Amino acid sequence: MSNLWIISDIVETAYEMLAKARELVSDSGGSVTAFLNGSEAQAQEAISYGADLVKLMQIPEKTPWEEYVPVLVQEAQGQKPDIILVGATRRGKDLAAQLAAHLDCPCVTECKTIQYGGTKALLKRMVYGGLAEKTVECNEFPLIATVAGRTFSKWEVNDTARQGIVSTLALPDKLKVKVVERRPKPKETVNIKDAPLVVGVGRGFSEASDVKLAEELAQAMGGEVGCSRPIAEDLHWLPEDRYIGISGQVIKPEVYLAAGISGQVQHVYGIRDAKTIVVVDKNENAPIFQVADYYIVGDLKEVLPALTKAAQEAKGS
Ligand SMILES: Cc1cc2nc3c(=O)[nH]c(=O)nc-3n(C[C@H](O)[C@H](O)[C@H](O)COP(=O)(O)OP(=O)(O)OC[C@H]3O[C@@H](n4cnc5c(N)ncnc54)[C@H](O)[C@@H]3O)c2cc1C
């Protein structure tokens, strides 16, 4: 009988991990507990997505989320979960590391796949910026594994007939850290992770004003504009939350169209799960062609307006 936990401050990631957790306990008939930063309604939804027990651990106003760690440690010592999947968000990563230290247990980060046979777990994760895949065998439990959003898919149809128990986790009496102020970062209204099509702007754009070529194409095709890191961090032509890659956003759109991006491994890490990759680059030896499904060798200043025109005509027809 196995006992799996999932912990996430983002509910969508929790629902995705629940599908995987259910699969992992399917042979043993074990139970799945979800620790969720969510509402009562979301707790019920988590049950219909596969949780047996939901423990709400909402982010308190003046306290960091990781302050729940001592409570989670106590719960883990009592319930003895075999595997704890933690959403690899900023808060989740901190929490997973602290939990692993307190429980003195293994912690495998950013897992792509997990197999569990009751006595041993096999986990795959990317290494060297996505150049290689590493398989980790784990024989010690509990095992903590962090999982990035969209690694697994939530159940296509949630099972509203499922029954479960919802409770609320209390913070420890003594808190170590107090949040003095929370100030929202000025944020873009778009989330490029949700866009079905992303046009990527790279250093091949010689001037800031040329970015409009990508914006026009994205608009004509119902998508958003993303970019390589130098465009956001060095040149500041686009906001930082638009850059894609190992240290930026990891996107999984239907179509990623890269223009003037050479395809360094740090960038490709963020696009490798796009369904279709289209590339425009004037250098026929650009490394990005290796991951392209379709490519055009040419000057982006000519190719992008032609694609925009074709998209507009297709829309109009
Ligand atoms: C620790 C670390 C983390 C990093 N993380 C990231 C990350 O998350 N994301 C990221 O993107 N980068 C990241 N980088 C940077 C990365 O290594 C590359 O430097 C960067 O991705 C290159 O950006 P680029 O492809 O836009 O530019 P370049 O490599 O300069 O490529 C420009 C491309 O444009 C083409 N080109 C030029 N003119 C035209 C034209 N007129 N028409 C068509 N094509 C043209 C060129 O042939 C070339 O292929 C990281 C680097 C480090 C060290």
C-alpha cells in the first residue's frame, strides 16, 4: 500500500501531478493526499482530479509559504508518504529543499518522468541545460520529487463523483519569518506560456523598431511574442517575462516560430516541447535548424512581412 503526496501553490500544477500520483498508486491501491494553496471549491476540484484527502495550506498574508514546513514534517512522520511530488514553482522549490533537509530524504528536482514499483523509483530529468537526460534510481523513501508545470497532463475529464476529505492545515505557533511588505511586480497582461503560437525574437533583429515585424506576425496568427535572453536582459527591447529558455519561460505552444535566434542550448531548453517549430534564420548552418520542423533560410526583414501578409490573406479568405 503506497501513500503519495502532492504539494503545490499553483492549483493547475496540483491537478496535473494528481493524475501522475493516481497512476503511481494504481497497482497498490494506495491513497493520494494533496496539499494545496487553494479555496474549498478548488479542494473539491482536486478530489475530482484524483485526490483522496486535501489539506489546504493557503499562503498567509504576512508569512512565507515555506513556514508550513515544520507542520509538513510532522504530518510526514505520522503518515509516512512514499513519494512527495512538489510543484517546481519558486515557492515549491524552497519548500521541497527544506522538507528534504528536515526529513533527511532524497530530493530529485525537475523530474520529467517517474516510475515507482513499491521498493524502487526511477526518475528522468534533464541535465546540461537539456543536452542530456539523466535517469536516477531511488531506493530510499520518502522521496521528494519536484515537477514543473505542464510536465504531466491533468485528467481530461474530472470525476465529480469521487469522494474525499478536505481539511485545513494550521501554521506552526512560532513563525521564523515575517513578510514585511509584498509589492506586485509590474506585470505584462499576457502569459506567453498560454499562447497557442509564439513568435520568438532574437539578436538577428538589428533594431528595436524591427520587433514590430514579429508583433505583426504574432497578431496576424493569433499568438504572442517571446524572445531570447539577450533581447530582454541586455537590450531590454521586451520585458523579462517574455524571454524563453532555461533561465526564462519554458513554453509548450502548438507552434513556435523563431526568427533571428541561433538556437543555443539554453534557449532550446525552453521550446523543445513545442508541437511544431518553425525557424527563420539567414545562416543556413544555424544550430536551431536541428530542432526545426520547418525552416526558411532568409532575411527576417523580408520573410516575416511575407508570412504576415500570407496569414492576413488566409484569415480574410
Ligand atoms: C547561464 C546561462 C543561461 C542562459 N539562459 C538563456 C535562456 O534562458 N534563454 C536564452 O535565450 N538564452 C540564454 N542564455 C544565452 C544563450 O547562451 C545565447 O547567448 C542566446 O540564446 C543567444 O541569443 P540569440 O539566439 O538571440 O542570438 P545569437 O546567438 O546572436 O543569434 C542570432 C541569430 O540571428 C541570425 N540572424 C542575424 N541577422 C539575421 C537576419 N537579418 N535575418 C535572419 N536571421 C538573422 C544569425 O544567423 C543568428 O543565428 C543563457 C546563457 C547562460 C550563460
